[in-house]
Amino acid sequence: MGRKRHSVGLSQEMPIKKKTRKGKKRKHVNSWVKLPYPAMEKVLENLTDCEKFRTAQVCQSWKHAFQNPRLWRTRHFEFGGPKANASGSKALAFVRTKGQYLQRVFVTCHHVTSNTCENITHTLEAFVSHLEDADLEEFHISGLELDRFWKYGHLRAKVADSLLELLRQKRNLKVLELSQAQLGLLPGAEILQTVAQACGTKLCKLLLEDFFHSYLAVFDLDQFKTALQSFSNLTVVSLNYCCIYDELIKTWAETLKGKLETLRIKACDNEAHAHTISDWSWKALVLSCPNLILDLSIVGIGPASSLIPILAPHAPLTSLHIWSGYDNDIPLQVASAIYELIRERQTVLTSADIMLCAVSDPSMELLRDLREEMQSLAQERGISLVLQNDLF
């Protein structure tokens, strides 16, 4: 009768008998047998999906570790791009089997051709259907850029419906990013209203830079105003200047007292930016949230007359980023306005990054002199200052 053969796994290796000098035999056990379960998890966390799958075939211990939901809590996905079909299939294959375990989802969309719009839409529709049972805490999707869907009006509506389907179910969401979504006014407002109803008291971070497509005066829409004022636990907010208004700042001073820590605002020339936030409202918010940091980016707004009203004296401006654009012929006035602003904000402003374009030859020498003065003042105040021109 033949000897019975035993299968050997990574954690079930047979003891190896070694002879000592006196002829006695001692047992040597491979260290993998005693590998603690948390260590197995740590090993699997640093492997690719294919490597994890192969490791799960070794033995029951590794298979059990492979099936632990903690390994699948966070995931990054790619939609669209040059390999749109492959990346979409990969994302859907994962959420079909592991979607219920996800807590933090990061989706990046890449557009190469107009056909990518259809691929992203269909992938997103199928993707959210497999996240129904996921207890999401963070959901990030960036780069949708629905302005690219101008040929496909029906697809824009489908994308908005997919986001609504997902977000209305999530009651424990703490972080939501929908940057570069470029949604229409009503669909965007409906999404925010849905999120506010589902998790308005729990959401901590709301990242909405370029959430609406351009040329919209969003602050005039009552549905949007009601939704944005319903969030009561925000610590970090990122949005466009066309989305903020005086009443909102006043409301935040009351509802987010001691909570709001970071406010990032982007003001663009192709968006509504003629309205102003009163000094009184900014002052109330600063008193309510004394540790508030305001990071302001201004893109393409060159005339000082348009720029200065945005920079309200009592706004807690900490970081300033300006790109003047190429359509303006008075960048020197802008630089002079910024110089005065630095003098006024010496106790608040910590960094300023300014790019001035289309400077005429007569103004070039004056700009160089002004830059030296600004650098000297910035060093004295402890401000990190970068003043550039597209020619030097």
C-alpha cells in the first residue's frame, strides 16, 4: 500500500527534521506557520489584485485573509481615457464582487474623444447599481466635464440620474467631491438637495469646484440656496465664487460656528463675479470661525475694478492665486492693487502667487520695479510671494 501524499501550503509546511551533533533529531518549523493574522492582512494590503488572488490559492488561512472586507474599503477607479473599455470593465468587475465592502471611492474621468462620453455614461450607470449596499463614507468623482457632452444632451441627464440614484441612498457620507462635473443649474441643485436630505448633518467636506457649468449665476436659484444652507457640519468647502452670496456667509456664521476650517473659492472671468460679499458678513464668519482659512483663486479677471470687490477687506484671505489671462491690457494696475492688498492683509495673508500676462513694453520696467518692492514687503511681513510675467 503506497504512502499517503500530503499537500503542502505556505502556512502548512511540513516540519523539517535536522540532526544535531550528538545525533539527536530536532524539529524546525517554518516561520510562515506562526504568521499572525494581522500580519497577513498587512502583506495583502501591499499586493496588487492579481497577487492577492494568487496568494489566496495557497491555503485556507490566506484565503480567509483575502476575503476580509477591510482589504477592499478604499478604491481608485479610472473611467474613459485611451483604454476606456478596458478601464470600465475592470471597474465593473471589481464592484460586482467587492462593491458592498467599499467605504471610500475615488473616480477619475478622462476624456479623449467625444465617444468617451458614451462610455463614461454607461460605465457610471452600471457602476452605481453595484454600490447599493456599500456604506460609503467618501465619494469622489472628478473630471466628468459634462460641457464636453454638448453633442449628447440625453447623456447629461443620465449622468445626473446616476449620481442621484447613488447619493440618495447614502446616509453616512462624510466627504463628497464632484469637482469639474459641470452640471446644469437644475440637475446640480437637485443633487445637492438630495445629499443635504440624506446626510446634511454628517457631511464634513463638500468639494464642488466647477460643479456647475460656466455662465451661470447660481446664487440666484432658490433651490440651490436652500440646499447649500442645509449642511450643518461642514469643515472644508470648495466651490466657485458664482455659488456664494451674502446670505450664505451669514448663515454659515450661525450654523457652522466653530466648525468651518477651510474655504476654497475660485472666481473665473466666464462666470458671474460682479456681486460682492459684504464686509459685515465676512466679519461675522471670522468671529464665528476664528481658525478659518480662505484660499482664493482668481482666473482671467484682469481689470482691477472687477478684482478689488472680490477681495473684501474683512475676508480672512490666507492664500491668493491670480492668473490675469491674456485678454486684459492693464495688468500693472492689478499688480498695484495686489501690492496695496498685501500691505493691508499683513496679519492674515501668508502666500500669494500671481501671474500677469500680456504686459505691454512700456509697463515692463514698472512691473519689475513693483515686483522688487512687493518682494521686499513680503519678506518683511513673512509672506510667501511669487509675482511672474509670461515673459520673465
